[in-house]
Amino acid sequence: MIASLRRENPARFSEIVGTVPVSSPDAVDEVVRWADAEQRAWAARPLTDRLAALTRAAAAIEDAIEELAPLLARESGKVVGDCRGELGFAVRYLRWVVQHAPEVYGDRELDDDLGRLVERRRPFGVVAAVTPWNAPVILAMLKIAPALAAGNAIVVKPSPLAPLTVDRVIALFDAPIHAVHGGAETGAALVGHELVRKVAFTGGTAGGRAVAALAGDRLTPTVMELGGNDPAVLLDDASFDDDAMDRLVMASFATSGQVCMAAKRLYVPQSRLAAFVDAYTRAADRVLTTGDPLAPGVTMGPVISAAAQRAAQALTPPGAIPLGRFEADPATGYFVRPTLVAAPDPDAPLVIEEQFAPVVPVLGYPDEKTVLTWANAGELGLGASVWSADEEQAFAFARRFEAGFTFVNTHNRTGMSLRAPFGGVKRSGWGREYAHEGLTEYVQTCVIHAPAAFRPGTATPPGGPSAYPTG
Ligand code: NAD
């Protein structure tokens, strides 16, 4: 009998939103072999044909947004407006890839007095994508779109905590793409499969370590997008006006703080700490309402699971400041009261580890040197932000962050750019998504070279044909 995975609604856990079949290792093997067989024909099609298939998929997803957004909200607990935004962003990204693929994936030719050289961008074969639940559609799409455009087949293993909408999106493609479902065991069967030639992983440190080890054992190259503990540093002249504070609050609490690059720890000048707490709590009163993700006016839903709810509650110290309006019942859904924790110990776990929860610390700092040391401490280096009325000063400060992506006067969702590569430094991962760098992750460069000395009709020069040593 095939086991199935039942996904409950985190806002109302008595409601089962849907089920998917769990893929056994044998089922994963069958899917990967099937994808491998399809890949050859797909890669042999002209790039324009493949891109036309992706354009049709973009239109089909766009047409389904109104139906898929509530499904995504019910399985993930994200507010329905954000789900609509995520699906729309996935469509925009797919179209961006269609637009830019020809310049990245085309052959490059040189024919000059050193010889004739062709650089070809070849697909890897079967790509395995292992993805998390917190933005399940876009984080899968960042792998699906370039992998398929480049001529790969792709097998996606979504998180068991949000498999339903991704499954539906995958079914809208007329291309070699398949889903397998389950947890770590299914992921391991996929990543370790002998016919998988590239692995793209997004998730946390522990899962990333396991996946990288499995891939390393087979010498399969990987793209790793891992966790973050983003600092937001407000400089002396940073504005606490309503707009800035509203943006900062939602940068921490969208998706209940469960975003890789949420503003996870806030640093303000010590002398302005009290004024900041006042401005921030007033902003939360304006923009933060916790409740059912499908209800109008709600801006924050539940966390993803009972374990996440317990972890968030354990992280919340006595004296934490409750934020915004709370119209939810933690006994029937995985709701957590969002809080601000003022002036905790700079070394507290809430500050130095990724909390992935709606509990946010704010610390007063004595001077810029100290805050930079605090901000750069730790193993993670995904995102960061600096806030200042002086853009030059902000950029100068930002250059000193150890982070893959630094925002100025915003953080996270209001600051992403398709034209800029995204990915972490230190132990936040390697490889890039978005922009041209994100496209090049899915091809390998192969070269055909006729050195000038050996081209038909050319005499070999005295002293040997090549100045380059071989190795
Ligand atoms: P996770 O690591 O628990 O799971 C991610 C995926 O890996 C899931 O599909 C899971 O089933 C699979 N997986 C887990 N262990 C595995 C194993 N041993 N072998 C094979 N597969 C395995 O992460 P999550 O809880 O779903 O997501 C939250 C984490 O992801 C946070 O740390 C967050 O910061 C990070 N994240 C990073 C980015 C980014 O772009 N850098 C984006 C979103 C989330």
C-alpha cells in the first residue's frame, strides 16, 4: 500500500487541506530514471522551443493564481495576499528567465589568430531540487525555471509541510519535471541517486549538511541556500518615521518571522533605544494583525507546526513586549503572539541563533565599531540591512557587513531584485539564485578548440606549437 502524507491547516489544525502519496526509494528511482530518459529529448529541442513551453507554463500559473493562493495559505499559514504575491513573483521570475536565457545559454564563438574556439553551455542532466515550506512555490521556481530552460530535467522534492501547491504548479508544465514527496528519507533517495547530476537545496543547516554530504559522496555539484540570522542596523541618523517603522515591522513578522532573510535582530543606538521601542510598537499597532490567513486585514498567520509553536513560546522571555492586534486562538491553530524583546544579552540564543519565529530582539549599541562586531558575529551571513538618512554613509557601512545581500533602508521582501544575485556567505550556503549567476548554476561550460597552429593549411611554427604547459 502506498503511504500518504496528510497536510493540516496550521491555522485550524483539525482541518486536513490535502494529501500526497509518499514516494518510497523505489518510486524515487523510477521517477529519476524516467526524467533521465526524457531529458535527452528535451535538451535536443531548440532553446526557443523550451522557452515557449516555459512561457505557456507562466500563463497557466498566472491563470490559476486565484485558485492556488488560498490553497497555499491553507497549507502554509501564510496570509493569502502574500500567497498571491508569491505566485505572481514565481510567474515574473519564470518570464525573466525566458527573457534572459538566450544570452546566458547560447554558444560563444571566437575565431582569431589564436585559433577557433566554441564555448558550449550544456545541461547537467537530471537536477534534484529539495525545497523548504516557507515560500514553497518561489523557492522551487528559482530552480525549476533555469534548470528546464538550460535543457535539464528536474525532480522536485517539496517540504512535507507544504507539498500541495507546488505539486499543482508542477502539473502545469509541459516539460520534464516531476515531484516526489516525503521527508528526509525521500530527499536522501533523490539526492543520492546515481543519475542525479546536480543538486539544488534550500533549507536549514542540518538538512543542508546531510544533503551536501550525500551529494559529496557521489561528487555531485550542489547549490546550497541555507539559513540566516540577518541583522538590521539603524545608524544614528536613521528615521523612525511611520513608513520606515511599518516596513521594518513587516520585515520581521511577515510569514510569522519564518523567512530566511527576515530582519531577525535589530540594533539601534543606545541613546535612541527607548524612542525606537515606542515608534516600533506604534507601527506594529498599525500594520500587524495576527489571525486567520484567509481573513481580510490579517497580516500574520500561525507558525508552521506544533513544534514551531512550542519552540517560539520557549524563546519568548517574561517581559517581552506583545505587538499588534491578536485575533487568534493558540489552542486550535499554531498561533504565537508576536513580541519584541528589548535589550536582551547580546549573546542570548535569541540573538545569536536563527529563531525563525515571531520573537524579535532589539539591542542598544554604544558605537559603530561595536555594532559591526555584533552584526558580523556568528556563522551565518545571508542578509543584512542598514538604515540611515545618508545613503553614502549607509553604503559605506554596508560594505563592512559579512552578508550575501545587504539592503539599504528596507529589508527582505520590499528589497529583492531579479537583476541581483542572491545567496549567503560563511555558513549560509554557496551558489546563487536570481540574476545571471542563478542561471549559470544549471549549465556546465564545454569547449571545442582548434589551435591556430594545427588548423588545416597552417605550418607548425618552429620551436613547437604551444606556449602552454599541459597538466
Ligand atoms: P529543512 O532543512 O528542515 O528542510 C528543507 C528541505 O530539506 C525539505 O524538503 C526537507 O524535507 C528536506 N530535508 C531535510 N533533511 C533532509 C535530509 N537529511 N536529507 C534529505 N532531505 C532533507 O528546512 P525548512 O524547515 O523547511 O526551512 C527553514 C530553513 O530554510 C531556515 O533555516 C531558513 O532560513 C532556510 N531558508 C533559506 C532560504 C535561502 O534562500 N537561503 C530560503 C528559505 C528558507
